[in-house]
Amino acid sequence: MALVNIIKYEGDNTTFVWKHPKTDFNTMSQLIVHENQEAVLFKNGQALDLFEAGKYTLSTDNIPILRRFTSIPTGGRTPFHCEVYFINKTHQMAIKWGTDSQVQYMDPTYNFPLQIGASGEMVLSVCDSKKLLVKVVGTENVLTQESLVQKFRAFLMSKVKPYIAAVMQNATYSIFEADSHMAEFSDDLHSMLIPDFKEYGLSLEKFFVTTIAKPEGETAYEKFKDIHIRQYSDVAEAKLKQQTDIIYAQTEAQKTVIESQAIAQKRAQEGYTYQQERGFDVAEQVAQNEAVGEFTNMGVGFGTMAGVGGAVGGMVGGMMNDAMNSTAAPAAQPAGDSMADFKQKLEKLMLMKEMGALSDEEFAQAKANLLSQL
């Protein structure tokens, strides 16, 4: 048996706690502790000293010269028991967790019981080595990520499931919006679980929710899902219609401006004004509304338009007055003058017909009156 032993960590980085296989070593043995590690020396069943990174000379009751004599009563085994546990202080990442069943809670939005499940990953580290050894490890030789998850599975389910229900019931978002609030959901659960892990000497560095299991296909869930979707789709549709109406109104207004500019340019090119155009419109309307076939009434109407329609009204009114005068008893005129006057009046009547001021019947009656004067 060696007089002095070298005791150092020989595990991997996925191990939380590792017990050195050498026990009951002699005094003056050398303990080597690496960075991000701690070592706990147990003597006679008690956790005594805690060692951080560095090299240490251990003091035990196992003195090589006297060991042979002190172990005689115990059959060659030393009565002075000692052992060393190494604790890995690095952050243990990607430790998976998940609910074993869905959690029922009362949805605050619809005030109806719904179910939800969750899973994800967490990051752990050791914050109190002695507490972890006493409360979790005990007499085991090793504590790995896998064995830790197995030990903490029931503990985690008893804690995280009611926490999930509490967070969802007090959340400002519904189950249908939970995916977009994953970070907030994770932070809420993380803050709740920190004290629970700390009781066992563990620090919950990170806690991530990566998947939320919704009760797809469940009647109540599908009903509220449809209401939720229609609520937002109706709002979106109303906003789209409002924007479309605004665009349509702007387009129509622009069209009106363009058409007005085109009409104004046309008037300028043809040499008349808006007032003159309106005078012609009034003249045409009066001509349509006056008693059909009553030539004298039409004359009165067109005479009135002479003051309303400006140049156009005056022109039409003058033409109508001439036509009216032609129906009076003919005065004695030379034959040549009579034919020239008849031709001039007929041309005026034809122009009025082309303008729409006279119908075919009115034009025929007026022409007959002129012919009767010859």
C-alpha cells in the first residue's frame, strides 16, 4: 500500500458529483482540485472540509507506521474512515424536462377549463456542494445528468405543473397566443422554480420552454380557437376595407380633377365658357319641357333663355323670335327678298333641329308655316 496517495478528479463534464474510488487513504495524501470544481472530505461519516481549486495535503488518522497496529482489532481494516467527493461546478446544459400529462387550468379570457402541456430544457449548476451531497447523493458514488433527472422527475412534476397552471391563469395572453410569449412564459416558470432547486444545493441557471402542447381536437378548445381566429380576421378585414375605401375615394377625386381639367381645356380650345355651356343646357331642357307642338310657347321659353344662357341663350332666343315672326301675317315683300328671307329662316330652323332644340314634328310644323308665307 502506497504511503501517500494522489487524489484527483477522473470523471467527465456531464457528471455533477463523483466519488474518488480510493478511501481510507493515509495522512499526507495529496488532493488536487481543478478549476470549476470543489472537493469535500468526509471523515468518519461527517463532511468536514470543503476544498476549492488547488493542491492540498490531507490530514487523516491513518498513519502508515501505526496503521498495522490500529487495524488489528478490526481485522486489518482501519477504523478511521475517510473519502473524497468531487463536485463539478460547471453549468450543466441541455438537461431536458417535460410534463408527463397535460395541466388543466381556468382560461382567464373565456373562463373555461382548458388543458396544456409543456417541455423544454434547463441549465443547472451546483451552488452548495455539502447540501447536494447530503440531500441528494447520499452514499452513491456518482451523480450524472441522467440520474439527477430521474431523481428530480417526481419533484419537478410536483412543482412545475401547478406553476404552469398559475402562470396561464394570470397571463395577459390566451392559450392561442402562448407561442408568441414563449420567453415570458419561460421566465415566469424560471423565477418560481429557483427556490425549489436551491433547497437541494442546485442553482437553476436557465429554464426554457421550447414546446407548448395544446389540446388540439378537444371540443371546447376548437370552439374558442374558432372565436379567436374570427375575432382577429374580422378586425383585419374591416381595416382592409377601410383602406380600400380611402384609396377608392382618392382615386375618384383624382379622376374628377382630371376630367374637370380636360373639360376646361376643351372649352378653352373651342372658345366658350362654363356659363355659356350652362346656358345651352338650360335652353335644351326648356325646349324639351315646353308644350310639344305649341310653337308660341316654345318662343316664350327661348326668349326667356336669352337672359339666362348668355351668348348661346341669346343666339337660340333670337333664332326662335325670328321663327315666331315668320308665323305672322306676311307683309308685302319683293319676290327675291321673300325667297332669301325664307332660306335664311329655314337654315335657322335646321340649325335648331341639329342642336336638339326642335323635334322632328316641331321642325316640320315650323317649316310648313314658312312655306305657307311664300
